[in-house]
Amino acid sequence: MIRPEIEHQLLTLSLCDKAKIVQSLIKTGRMGGTGITKTPGVCGGEACITGTRIAVWLLVEAQQLGISEAQLLQDYPHIRAADLVNAWAYADAYPEEITAAIAANNEVANANGTPVC
């Protein structure tokens, strides 16, 4: 199968299926874990999807609460399936950081009634 044929078939897939394929590619090492940045003064310096204020911990927490990748892509239409894959890869690489960020946000939210980011 040549690339144009694959691209044509990919275009017919649902967002959820596209996300699963991208996630599979990441796991097999065909793609790098780029697309995550930390910027001082943006979301408390937490790891975010590059060019957004969407923190990795926020996406991880949403997934833990049962929100699907397809729903996340609908809720955040300016991010792509590859961004989610990058977020999951980052979270896998730095689990303590993500767990601490979720805990810190929950503490602040409980104290103030609002999330940090």
C-alpha cells in the first residue's frame, strides 16, 4: 500500500480511531514525544500542549475521570490526536510530575473553588 492510499483510508476514520492509530505509532517508536512545552508564567509553568494553555495534567485527569480521547478532541477542537498522544507520552515519562500537578490543582480548587489553569 502506498502513502496516498493510506492517507485516503485514514480520512474516512472517526476521530477516536485516528487517535488510536496515532497512539499506536507513538508506542512503536515511529514518532517522537514532542509538542509539549513548559513556559514560565503560563499555567504555572506546567507542561502544556505547545501553543496552548492546555496542561498535560488536565488531559490526564480528564482521561482518569472517563472522558474519551474523541470527547477531548471535540471539547478542544484546536488540538489534534497527535497532541493527545504527545500528552500521554509525556505523562508516561513523568508520572510523578503529573500526579503532583493533579493533586496541587485539586488542593487549590478545593480551597478556592477554581482550578489553577
